[in-house]
Amino acid sequence: MLVTEHLMKEHQLILKYVDLLERYVELSAKNNESSLLFEKAPFFIQFIHEFADEFHHAKEENILFRYLEQPGVLSHCNPIPQMLNEHGKARELVLNMENALLSNDIDKLEVNGVQYARLLKEHIYKEDNILYPMGGRGLSDTAKSCLLKEYAETDERLDSQSIWCKYEALAADLESQLNAYPSAILL
Ligand SMILES: [Fe+2]
Ligand SMILES: [Fe+2]
């Protein structure tokens, strides 16, 4: 399996949370259910910090992008500065969500949650369809196997298996609680 395939698998879990976040925000906004969003937002924030940022974005920044920025790999254009800029924006939005929670500001929490979801969907689309395929074409086989080795070592150091177990279980929990919520049928 290529590193980009591993990273695309991580994208799928991030998209799952993004979809759930949008659904919780929609429930809150349409049905005035702010207490449910206030209750669940810390779990989304925890996932964003631990999985989307420290587990996924950090591996892109510290491993993949370093290889892609080697001379001659990205021949036509270099989308990496834009990708880094979007990682930075995502960090700002999650900080805004944390501040909204601290100040009990439901509007700010909803707005930043929606913006985070939108940003991540677009960001992941660009990586899956533009950046990663460019890397696949530009990297040599030797570079790809070195990259995979570094990725695997990092995964082991970060205890990837337990991170995956923890966050797949949390996603299932967040989804079943959302589906069980009586007002959810009004969406
Ligand atoms: Fe990224
Ligand atoms: Fe990514």
C-alpha cells in the first residue's frame, strides 16, 4: 500500500467526522438544540486535535510534503504552500470552536463548525485528486519506499492502532446518538 493510500484512508475517517459535525450543527441550528451541540463539541475538538491535526496533518507536513518538495518531484506547480495555509486555517477554526465553547456562544460554535467542515472537505478533495496523484507520478520508487518506511515508523510511534480503534468507536457512538435523537428526524 502506498503512503498516499494510507493517508486517503485517514481522510475517510476525517470526512466521517466532518459529516457528523455538520449534522449536529444543523440539528442545533434548525431545532434550537444547542445543548446537544455544546455537549458533543468537545469530542469533535478532541478528534480534530488528536487525529486530524496531530496524527494526519503532522504526518503530511513532517513526512509527505518533505519528500514532495524535493527538486523535480512537483514539476508544474507546487500546491504545498496552499495546503499548509489550509492546515493553518483549520487550526484557527478549531481554536475559535474552543473559544466559543468557553464563552457559551452557540452561534460562533455553529459558524466555525460549518466553516471547518467546508474547509476540510475542499482540502481533502484537492489532496486526493491533485496533490497525491502528482506525488505518485513524481516520486521515484526508492523515494516511495523510504517514505513508506518513515510513515510506518511514525504510525508505530503514535500507536496508530489504538488511535484508530478509539476514533472509529467514537464516530459510531456520535452517529448512533444523533440518529436516536428525536429531533433528528425533523432534519
Ligand atoms: Fe492536508
Ligand atoms: Fe490530508
